[in-house]
Amino acid sequence: MYPLPALTLTVKECTSIMAPAIRAALLKAGISSCISSVARHAPTQSLGLDVPNLYTAMGTARTSLLLEHCWQKTPTGQLLQVAIENHVLDVGLFDFIWDNTHFASYSRWCSHHSWIYNVCAFNNEKEIVLSLHHAQLHPKRRNDRALMHQNF
């Protein structure tokens, strides 16, 4: 679990990594390997098997570490703040990037290869809204609008 926050694996990649191990463990435990993923990942209090979902664990660990380092203003948090501001510049939005209402419009145009983008994508998918402040772009003239607010 230690390196998970540094990774940006997709759901498909996480499934392909975990599937053989889960299948082997289920067979050893005498449980059908055809059990649904809902029952497999559900907590034991809900009569599930409590098998961790690698994709969800990775995404929540990234979000947790981002919040922890930015709020405590650690050296890593300062580097993350610079990365966030670079992402804001790449996105070109006159708003907070943590507001999930704009993610669909700007995700088509910005780089998908950044750690910050993957944090935003996971949080958008899971409907997580952060209250982390960052520098924002502002219009230079009276009727300027962000490109991401245009309807293409």
C-alpha cells in the first residue's frame, strides 16, 4: 500500500493487477471466484469479504496526502502547491479546480499526465469536493471569460 499514492493507475490496470491474486485467494478460501465485486469489496459487517479495491485505495490515499501536506505547509506541500498552480494555468479556469462542475469541460483540453489531474479526476468520479485554496486566474478585461466556460 505504501507506493499507491505515487501511482496513477487506471481502473483497468488496477483490476488486471488484482484479479489473479483475488482469484487465487478465493479458490484457496473455498469461495467461488465468480462472486460479484460488490460482495467482494463490501465490509465484513455487510457480509462482504472486505477485499480492498486497489483503485479506490490509491485515489483516496492521493487525496488524503494532498490535503495533509498542503494544510501542514510541509516542503512537499509547497511543491504540490506549485503543481496545483501549474495545473490551474494549464486548465485556464477562473475558478477553483476542486469544483467538480467544471471538470468535464476542462479535462478534454489539459494534460492527463499529471498527478494533480489524476487527483481531480478521481475526486470528480467519486463526487469528492475539496476546500483547498490555490491561486486563481482572473480576467484582464471587463468581459473576458475563461476558455473552459465557452460552449464548443
